[in-house]
Amino acid sequence: MAEVIVITGTSKGIGRYLAEYYINEGYRVVGCSRSPLHESIDGYDHHCLDVANEAEVLEMVDAVFKKYGKIDILINNAGIASMNHLLLTPLKTVEKIFLTNVFGTFLFIREVAKVMSKKKYGRIVNFATVATPLKLEGEATYAASKAAVVSYTRILAKELAVFNITVNAVGPTPVKTDLIKGVSNEKINALLKMQAVRRFGAFKDITNVIDFFIKPQSDFITGQVIYLGGIC
Amino acid sequence: MEEQFLEIINQAIHELNEDLEYDHLRNVTIETEIFGGENSIDSISLASLITEIEFLIREKCALNVVLADEKAMSMKNSPYRNVGALLNLITEKL
């Protein structure tokens, strides 16, 4: 049976690309987003949910387990960003960002790891961001939420190693998606100048890292965060 | 329902003990110690046991439950300290 891969945030951007990419690679892909999917795609199941809603996440993971009996790979892609100065940031924005980026990641790891632990096999890939190591002004909340994801990655790698589950993260540079559509060209160019390789990231740069993390031979690779573009 | 939950706990402990082979887990009663006392299982075994109980409740009772608890690792008040406490936790959560 094909490997089963759960990807969060598949309605657009990187998530949608990842879903299409892994369907084409022969995986059975299960995705989710807040919005319903209005089309039927071979090799793909969609769940409409909020990643920070515990009951909805439980229901989805249970449905995947009942249908396929396993989950081999989890990609925690769902994420939201916000650019603002600290003094102008409403608490509500902080709550929203942490709910999706941190609580959503936590819930999916916890529930999917339960399924993976039964098979004693699993690959989990989280999404970090270069905004954290670059300490970008105006992205404090987003960077802080992703710093939490990095901590989860490194610590849960240890907690889940006994179940033969690896936990790693990829930290993309700016990719031309909705996530950065509100950011000025000036800021984006300044950010690109901080990279060793000064270009926009491409979707294939991200799948290149994920492919490395999820392959069976990578069972000795865990707790790692790979930032793209030469950021360290 | 409580009897069914007790059966589920028994089954999960029995399955876990196939690997552990602990004497005190062979005949499970309401007083059987699970975690935190002298006859404690380790935290990884506890995580596996609780996960299995959640799966069995889902499978046999068609109920989604999360048995995570902030006092899990407490040596004195863990809701997983013995079978009776665990049974209480399940009935409280459901």
C-alpha cells in the first residue's frame, strides 16, 4: 500500500503544491484547511477544519486511521504570518498566530504520533522560518511562534525517537505566496540580501529538503532544522 | 460503561505487559499500581499504555477521548497512579 502522508494547510500556496507534488510521487495524501475543497482529486482526501481545534483534529486523525490503518508522514505546513511593530500589535493577532502555528502543530504531532507509535514508524516535518534566526524586525510574533516550533522539533525528536519517529523542520526563505503578499519590495529585497544565496525560494527547494527528511534511509536524521538560502 | 472501560484498561495493560513481563501487572485489580509508586512503569510505557487505551475506547465505544493530563508526571497525584485513578479519569473525561 502507498505511504500515507498528512499535510496541513493544503488549500493554497506551499501546502497545495506539496499535496500535488506528493500525489504525483505516488503517495496517498490527506490534507486539510479551513476552507472546503470543491473538487475531487485522485489520491487525495480533504478535511475541512481548524488545526487548533482539538476535537476536529482528533476526528480527522481518527478518520485517516480508520481508512488507511496508518500514517507514515506528517507535514505541519499550516501557518499564518503578520508583519507589525510590537507597539501596534493587537493581542488578538498574537493569539491567532500562536493558535495556528504552535497549537495546531502541537495537536497534529500529538495525535498523529499516537498512530505512528503503533506501527513504530513515522516521519514528521515542521515548518520553521528564516525570520527566527534573522531576528527580523516587524516579525516578532511570527518569529516567536516559529521559534516555539523549532523547540518542539528538537525536543519531540528525543521524546519520539523510541517509537522510531523522526521530527525535523525546514525553514524556507521568502517564497512568492500569499504569506508575503503584504510585505513591501524594499523589505523583501533587504531580507534576500541577508541570504548567502540571494534569490527567492522556490517550492522545489522545500520539497528537496522534505524528501530528504522523509525517506526511509533518513532514520538517523532527527531534531534538525534546515534553513534554506544559506541562513544559519 | 465503567465495566467496559475497566475491561479496556485490563486489555491494554495485558498487551503492554507482554513486553514488560512485570509480576504486579499479571493480575490487574482496581488497586494495581501503574505509575509513580514503587511498582511504576516508565514514562514511555505509560505513554504507550494511554495511547492504546484511547485507541481501544475509540474502537470499542466509538468515543474520541484525550487522556492527557497536566498532572501526568506527578509522583503523588498522577491520574495514572493506579487502575482506579485511571478509571476515574476516563469517566470524568467522558
